[in-house]
Amino acid sequence: MPIDRLKLLERLLDLTRTLSLSVDLEAYLQTVLSAASELTDSETASIMEYDRNTKEFYFKFIPWFHREALSGARVPLSGSVAGWIFSNVKPAIVNDTSKDERHYEKIDHLANFTTRSLAGAPLILRGKPIGVFEVFNKANGAHYTEEDVLVLETLASLSSTAIQNYQLENTVQTAREEARELNRMKNDFIAITSHELRTPLGLILGHATFLRELVGSEYHEQVDAIIRNASRLKEIIESLSNVDNYQTGAASLRQRRASMVRIGEDVIASFREMAAQKGITLKGEFPENDGLFADVDAAKIVIVLSNLVKNAVTFTPEGGHVTVRGSRDAADIRVEVQDDGMGIPAKDLEMIFERFYQVESHLTRKHGGMGLGLSVARGMIEMHGGRIWVESEEGKGSVFTFLLPLEAERSSSIPGRPAA
């Protein structure tokens, strides 16, 4: 193999490797231009992009010594070699520009440069031309060859890939920034809404409860409806606040030695009437002579377990079963809430703990809810250094499981977040 061919392959391989690295686009394409001049034995090279609005090319990347002169220069689509290459999506060779009417001489005057010969190839992105890659003035008056064109087409392809990577990175970065801004706006809305609703809602509940004692029994149903729905709104606001506090780092832990058996039994007792109204068997299975003690914020674990049990009872049909189990291993307390209800579709399992995510909207609308309970549960378990997950089969039921460390770190805030 001739040494020039070996040199060519080595240089192209090096450029291909560099493309896979995270590099600055301009620096990379300047390297490609240098390689084009070297490998085709040309005086200089350039990359032009096409502006579809003006139907002109502008110099996107050029050697530094032409940058000032050509910074605002434009090359027309009609009446230029670049335009022919772009329109035909084919490479071109012009070995004597004085004999080719397609040569656009104005650029030579601007750059104080004489173009004697040139070769070019289209820049193609997603199957469409976006610009032209050109080299100028082959050394010693030699002619450009098909091998030079092959080199240009290869370098043009690498350049197009680099431009595409740059565009994709920009798109991803923009999307991330927009997502962060939307998340910030959402958190602000949640915080403001929760705060502003608390006071009037508290007044509604207080006065409704007071009125119930004054009005006759014939109005109790109407007043009870007010109290019931206001209490539901209060639950939603508390859930919003709990999620917001976790997300912003405002939540804190008050860890004490607590019995998971006692917490489990209390939660089961609070939902026993709800389960009985649906004919659902709600029971607990805990080890005898073991209170399953752990360092936890008991109030938050009650909220977690209450959300799980309430969901299980809500989405289990009449005559079904809900079981709360507790156990321990060497380092963790394990709590499971199992039901034989409708189950969760496989496509929803990964998103089930996200804020406002709801499985099968027609079902959740039937049973109510905003898709916050499981998000609250995950946040509070993670605050304790634990984890929570679900296993489910549609039509057969679900098992929600969370683990809590036996010996939690004595921290007053969420790991990785500032204390309130």
C-alpha cells in the first residue's frame, strides 16, 4: 500500500475517533478543513451552509486568514459551483475556473484570493443537502481526481455527522432547560395554591362542623356533604404540600424508635370500616413477639402506609382481600400491602410513582384522586433512606413493598438536600 494511501486512512480514522468524543464543533470542523487541505494537497478549504430563506450560501467554517474578509459574504445558489453541487446533490471538480462560468468570482475579490481550481461535495443531513464542502487550488497546478472527491465526500459526511450531533445536543439541552423551568413553575404553583387554599378551607370545615350542631337533623345530609368534600380537598392540599416539601427540600424527619407493627395495626384499624362497606377482608400479618422497631418518623410512615392501604381498598372489587405484612432481615424492615384487585398494566409500572400520573384515567376518575398518593409515599420512604416498588399483574392484583433501614442515619433532612 502506498504511503500516501496509508496516511490517508490513518488521518480519516483519527477524525472518526475524534468525532465520537465530546468536542467543540468549531474546533472539530477546523481540524476537518485542515485535513481536507492536507489530504487533497490544496491551498485552502471551506464549509458553506445554505440559507433557504435568502437562497444563498454563507461561510460557516473557513480558515482564520479568510474569516474577517468573508464573515458577511454570500454566494448565490444560481451562478455558483456550490449552487450546482447543492442542487444536484453531487460532487464536482473544476480544474480551470477561468473556463467555467459557474465560478463566482466576487468571493475572490473579497478575500484577495485567486481560485484556479476547486473540488466540492454536498453536506447531507437526514437525507437532505444543507451545504457544501470545498477545497481550492490543488498544488503545483495539478488536477483534482476522483480520489480527491472520495476524500471530500468522506470528510463531508463526518462534518454532517458532527453538525447533527451538535444540533441534537443543543436540542437536548434546550429540552432540559425547559423541563427545569416547567418543573420550577409547577412547584411554585403547588406551593402557592396549597398555601392560599388552607385558610379558606379551614374556615369552611370549621363553620360547617359548627353548623351541623345547630341545624336540625333534616339538614345533616347536606352539611355532611360539605364536610366530606371539604375534608377531601384538605387531603389533596396536604398531598400537594407533602410532594412539594420533598421536592424542594423543605421536608424534615423527626426520627424516633417506633414499632412498625403498631403503625400497621393502627392504619388497618382506620380503614377497616371502608373495607367492610365493600365487603373486603382487610387484615395484618406480623411476626409474633417482634414489634419490628426501627428509627423512623412515625407520622410520615403512617401517611405512606395509609396511601397504600387506601389505594388497595379503593381498587379492589367487592369480596376481595387486602393484606398488610411486616417482616425483618439483617438490615431492613420490610412492609408489603397485597391486594387481589384490578392490578396495574405493565406499561404503567415504571411511571406509577410519578406525580399526577394516573393509571387508566377512566378508572381513576371513577374512584377520584389526583395521582399524588404514591408520589408522596416514594418521597417519604426515600427520605428515610429506603426504597419502594410495586409488582403487579393486570386482573390479578398488586403487591406494594417498601424497605426501611433498621438503623437510620440521624439526619433531620432529606439526604442530599438542605435542612429546613
